Amino acid sequence: MPGTKRRAQPHASPSAASTTSASSSSSSFNPMRRITRAFAKSHKAQEADPALGINDILEPPAKQPASSMPSVQQRSPPPSPATGRRGWKTDFEEAKQTWGGAGADVAGYAGLVATVASWRSGDADNSIEFKVTYEDPDGCRNVLCPTLAFEDISEYPASYSLIIYADDPSPAAEVAFSRFFHIYDMRLAALVQRFISAVQGDDDASGGRARDEDGTDDEDEDFDFGGDGIGRGFETAKGSQADFGTEWGRLQSHFQQAMTMGYRPGLTRISDYWVLSLSIPLKNMSIDPNTLLMWDDELVDAWDSNQRFTILVSFNQYPPHPDRLRYSLVFTEHYKPSEEKMAAATRVQKESPSNFFLSMPLTSHLRAYFTRCFKLRTSFALNWDDADRIGFDDDASRNVFTYGQSPKPSTNWDAGDADPVSKGFEDNIPLCAFYWALQRFINAPRHCVNCGLDVDVPSVRPYVCNKPLCLYAFMSLGLGPSIEHVVLTQPAVVDLLLSLAWSAAKSPTRMDLPLQLHIEVPPDAGQGLTAPTLLDNVADQRSALAWLIEQLPRVSVIRKHIEAGGALKDIDAPSGSIGVLRWVVGSCKAYLKETREGEGILNTSKGSTSTLPNNAYYAHEPTNVHQFSFVVGSPEQEANFKTEIALAQAKGGNVQKYPTILAFHVNVPATFVAQTPYYVVNNTKQIKPFLLLVTGKVVESEPEAEKEDEADQIATAPANHRASSVGVVTKRTIRNLFCKRRNSVGELFKHDPGLAMQSAYYNKPLQVRMPEKLHAVRYDDKEPNTPDDEAVVQPPAPPKPKRNFTPSDAERFKGLALMPPPKETSGVATKALGREMKELVKRQEEGSLPFWLHTELENTNLYCWVIEMFDFPSSVLMDQMRKHKVKSVIAELRFSAAFPHSSPFIRILHPRFMPFMHGGGGHITGGGSICHELLTASGWNPAYNIEAVVRDVMVNMTEAVPPARLDDSGRWNAAYTLDEAIIAYKRVAAAHGWEVPKDIDKVSESPLECCCSW
């Protein structure tokens, strides 16, 4: 019956095979499901007996009569294995007996074998270390020494958490690690085997799914071949209906849904996977551009140049499963990036600079938490805020997904029509992910950029929350906004912050030190150390801190290193110096940036100094002044300043029209400690730093030959220097590293004319140009779709009529000698052939193939196929077939263990064709084999897919010169033998100078009397 689950057994009896034949004609027959189950079991079974066919693997052995079954003494069931911490320890000790020391072999993915050894306890509690030596599908030998840290093992093996890490893992291994965070219903031995399969290339191997997340447990439906089911690129369109089959209509519907929400969809084929993109211009997002100005200059530049906020969703099958998607967030000039940029953004890389401010934390949250939040949103009637609140909290999520505690449905619904789930688009996972990421970006100040949870006091600029772990992760581990991004976009700010930190460390000034951040000081730091020591344990911490800063390369050198694709951790400096760099940049909660041209104080030229104190320190040349603006202060300072302004305005007076003075102090000079000759303010909440003036030598160029110690000498200001009324004045060699922006067009700061003391700078009225104010505009996106995307957007063409074909009956196959089953198989070939067969059966059910693939014949398997070619165009061959009442041409395809790197061997079984010397053709030899350069070592390409190859063979049979003709000597009904096929194949290949596959002789190593039967 349809939907009935049958578990595969390794052997089948003849009676079972005949039962299968009878059922094949009924409506309940589902060859796709049969092949899916067969492939899941076939490789291991064929290793034991290469002669096994598909039916051997599908059907169970015939049931013995009760009388013939041996009697078995009834015994009580064995005790249930221990669970919880005790069960975990028991399983650990059992595994240690097997895998301790030299270890033992473990069956891996697709028949590959791995060796697990050196099994032992790790340094942390409930952790395990071991060594695994394994072979990947490409035949490369790999060695991995992972550490598995277990958490929450009280419910072991039903559910627990796992963190896997290793030294220098491959990108593929890192991806495999990420799929084993939550583990369900898995004991240690099974976990290790599943983990090994994952690192060997099994894309579906993971920690499993919670039963309440996925109520079904159907191995027929869940099993996947690990590929995309779309062939490997030979004469296949990129994004066409032929690629997606019956899911083409769903893809079109998802495109339309995205467009109704104002997004631009796109589809691109990248090598062996697909990328679906969704984008929206920054100008069309519901966010004030002036907010972007307070976040990052690069965001404003992107807004000004009409760039788009874009998500790239990588997948292998459509519709994609939410647990198997890979996400990337980028800014793009077009509605989707080029294939090269798309490949660079979606392929796994160990470390690379982020594309824009916040792209690193947003992408990390998207990959780690979206699926969980999406399930909460759609399964428990929660709004997105409540779903995120639970989804980003591991404990709260565990209560829901592991312990079955249903959250209360949300009562506050403000998503409106903008939410795709509310619109009924919840099956469009990429659309929901894009909407989610877009809202997280717009509301970024409300959330911690590290943990993702709500912050206590939202700031103007996104930052981490007050939890020590988040502060540590941001400053020490580089999580959150990218330090690399700051180095690339604001190198002069990084240079300034390092200078200030060095100056503070060299002076008795009070300062917070980077303690408890695991910053190491090497022995050569001049501290009398004999081994690397944490800064926390060094006697002279300030001196050590200054020394670590001095070991950093110039900021320009670090910037060039990152621009070239290098990682920050790989710069030429001690690891402690890199940690200090992260701390220096990360601990600056304010957004400090270099002012744009025409912004800040305008009258920085030399003027009369008669009104300035004799000990004032000021710039003597305009080029000596560098201006930095505090676009946004720390979250606490911003909130305090707003509160002070509100309190002052409540009392009336000029403060209502001129809330601040001196850019910026709250306009309440009567409350200051002193008003002449300087304003002295003791309430720091009334001050909001706006400009920082730095004077010093500007280095216009940095020749390569310049010595670092000469170029990086730090010059300190005179001890008696004073702070100006606008900002702190410090002396430092500032390099011209920043990119010149367009001139600012902001307004001049308006001073309160009623003040007794007016602001002056160099004996002139202080002129400060404020940052420009951006005005919200919408971008009219008229960029045309690419041809591939246009094909998806357009209404579907009427379906082509299905090819109706009834396969030949068993009588025609009697006496046809099939090639022997293979003696050698391989994981790579098995995976590739399974993918090919799965796709062909799917297209066969749709009626879109010009040939018929048999899955019920005995002695056929993944390596031996039998097909009937029936849909030929009008030709001499077709006329002859009608004359002799031959409904099809039966052919056999044989694959070696080297597939897809070696071509298949194809030969005709029936009918017999005219030899070339007698007027035949169509690339059919006198022995029936197909000898075309495409099917030789000289012309074969591993990218070819089998459907396209068979189609090419059929075209050549009717259109080659000369074309194929049936043997009209009366022998057309005689079947070919294998010997004459191989001999003729070699003879023709040699005559053309084509290289024959090295393993061609292996097809005849077994007896040839393998007659075809049902």
C-alpha cells in the first residue's frame, strides 16, 4: 500500500523477486522510494556480495514455515542500558576498551573505513579526546584529533549538547562540527560513527532531531543521496524547469512571494550547489539613513551609492530543508552579485574580512539561531520578538524542544502585513530568513551583537550587552562587530587608540588594564619571564602592556595584510599584542571616526594667540590638526546626556532653542563650577564629547624602505598642555591612511547669542560644521533580471505532453546476456551513481525521458543498468523498427569503481544493427558496443551526466553520417554477446586513436552467463 514502510534486508529469494514483479504493475509501485531505500543499504551489501542487485537489497528473504524454524528457548529481555551521567561513563569505558591505544576500524561513509585510536578523557570535565585517521571520497588520507566536550548529559542519550573543536581542522571538518551541537537519541559509539561519516563527506550526518521538532521518522523520506539531484552539468540549463522538475512551480511561487514584499529574488548555479539571493536597496529599508551615519561611514557610502542589503542562501535540493541551508549576508551593487563574488561569499573560508559593519554577527546569528526561532514562530503562535527571546536562550530553547514545555502564545502582535509568516508564506524558508535578518539589522541597537539577546539600555550604535562573557568574547575573541572592519575603514582611529593606550600605559594616569582576557606576555618582554605568562600575573603590567603595543606592525601594514585576505591572527606580532589590539579597539564604546572634509572646526588656521593662555598647546599649521568626531558616545553617556537636556529644557529659557553650547555641553552655564575665564563643569553627565583634535606630523607617504622604529616614534605632548574647550589636544604622528570622502554639507553649529562668554578658537568665533543630515528617499530599482531569473519570474509555459511508454515484457529479455556484476566498488562511484539514478527515476515518473530505465530486472544494480531507448525522431531507423515491430532498442550501461572519473561502457543488447563495413553507422560497432570519443578516456569529462550522455547516443543513432540501421540480413533479432562488444569497442577506438579506459577489461572478469530475467 502507498506509504507503507518496509525495512530492507540484505538478501532476497526468487519468490520474493517474482512478488516484486507482480506489484510493479499496480498503482502502489513507487520506484523512487525503492531505489532510495536500496541505495541506503546497497553499498555495504554489495561489498559482501558484489552480485547483489537492487531487488536483492529491497526484498526480505522468504519467510520459513513455522515447523521448519528451529526452536529457541525463551529468555527474559536484557536489562536496559544505563542512562544519564552513569550511562555516559559506562559507554565511555566500553569505547575506551575498543579505541584506546592502537584503536580499531570504524565503518564510515559510503563504505569508507576510518581508524579511531588514542581514546581518552580530555582536560575539561565530561570531555573526550581521540585520534581518527580516515579517507575521504577523493581518496585522500586525513588525520584529525578532535576534542568532544559534552554538556547536559543528565538526559543522555536522549538529548545532550556537544562542542567539537580541533587544531587546524579542514573547512569541511569545521562544517561537520557545526552539525553536532544538539544530539538526540545517540550513544557514544553511534555518535562517533556518525561524526566520522560527516567529516568524510556525508552532508546528512548530524546530531539528529528532537522528536517534537520532527514528528516523523520515515527513513524512506529522510534519506538523501547527499547531492542535488540535478546531474553534473552536461547539457543542463542553469536554473531551468529541467533542473527543478516538479518543484519548478514552487520556486516560481516563492519568487512571486518575495516580489510582493518588495524584494528582488535571484537564482544562480555555483559549481555543485545553488544560491538563491534576495535583496532590497538600503534606501528602501525602513531605517533612517542618519541612523546608519551614526553606525558606520561605510553604511552611508553604501546607502549613497544605491547598494543593496542581500542574503545568499546556499542549498542542494529544492525546497530546501531549514536545517540544511547555508547563509551569507553582503552588500551588492546589483540585485545579485556576480558568480565569482557569490562563490567567494558562500564557500567555507576559515577567516575573511566582513563585507559590511555588523555582517559578521548578523551572519553568525542567522546560521546559529534562525532555524530555532523560525520553528518557535511557526509552531507555537509566537511573534518574532518572543521567538527570538526563547531561540537565542539555550536554556529556554532546551525547555521547549527537549523537555516539551510549550511557551505561551504571544499577545502582542505588531508585525502586520510585513511578516511573511502572517502572509502565509511560511514554507518559503529563504524569504522568512531574509525578513528575519533584515529586522535584526534594522533593530540592531536593541540586541547584543554577541549573544543576540535584548540589551538593558539600547544604544544609538549596536554594541554588546553588559554580560562579562559577551564583553570578553567581543574584546578577546573578536566576536561581534569585526575589528578587521574597523582597521580597514578607520585605520587612523585605530592608530590613535593605540597611541592613547601606549601613552596611558607609560604614564601614572589611572587606566583600566586588559585583565582576565587571556593576554599572554612572552619571555622577551623584559619582565624577567622564563615562559609565556598571562598579563594578569606580570609584576609590571603597564610596562608589559606598552611593550606589547610596540610589537604591533604599523596600522597601514595590518590594513594591507587584511586587504590581501590575511587573518588578523596571522600578522607578525605576538599573540598577546593581537589580543591587546582587539581590546584597544573593542573597549572604545563610542563611535570615533575621522571627520570628513568640510566637517568639524573650520577655522583651524593660524591666528592671534593674544587671548589664549601662555601655556596653551595649539596647532601652528592647518595640516597639523587632525579632527576626529565622536558620532556616538557610550550607551550610558548618551542616555545621561539626553536626560540632562530634558531636565534643563523643562525649566525653560534659551536652552529650549539652544539646548547645547560648545558642541556639546548642556546649555546651563549657571550650574557650572566656573564660567570665566573657562567653563568648568563637574557634572560629566552634562558633557557629550563631539570633536577630538589631534596635532602632529602628517606622513603623506610611507616608503617601503622606511624603518618602523623611525616611522612609529611616539611624541608626547608637553606636560603643561591644556584641554581646549572643544576636545582633548594630544600630539601624535598621524598617518594619512584614511580614504577621502565627499565633502560634508552639514549645517553650522548655532551658538546661543545670549551667553556672556562666546566660543572662540584662535581668537576667532568658533565655527563648527555639523555632520550632514541625510533625507530619506526611495530607490527606483529598474535593473532588468538576468535571463535565468526572468525564466523563473515569467508564468510557467504549458507542460509538455508526457511520453507514454510501456516497457517490454519478460519474454523479450529471455536469453539476453548481461554483463557480470562488478567486483570492485567505491564510495565516490556509489554516491554519484545513486544521485544519477534517483534523478532519472524521478524524471521517468514525470514522463520526460526518451528512454526507460529498468529497476526491476534481476542482476541489475547501481553499477549495471538496462535501458530501453524508444523515442527516436523520424528516420530510417524508426521506419525499420516499425517494419519489424521493434518498440525499443535495449541497451546496457556498465559503470566501474572509477566513475565518474572513468566513462561508462554502453552496448546494445537487442536488436542487432548493420556493421559499419556493410553500411551501418550511428557509432555502433559490429559487436553492438557504442564507440564514440565521448565514451573513451580521451573524450570523457567527469562533469557529464548520464541522461545527457544517453540522449547524445540516441541522437547519433539517427543523425550521424552514416546513421544506424537494423541488420537486414535476417539477423536483426539476434542478441549481441559481451565478448564481441568489447572486442569491437577496442578495435574501433584503436582505429581512431582514442584512449581506452584502463578498467575496460574488468567487465569480463566474471562468467558471462548472466541471463536477464524478471
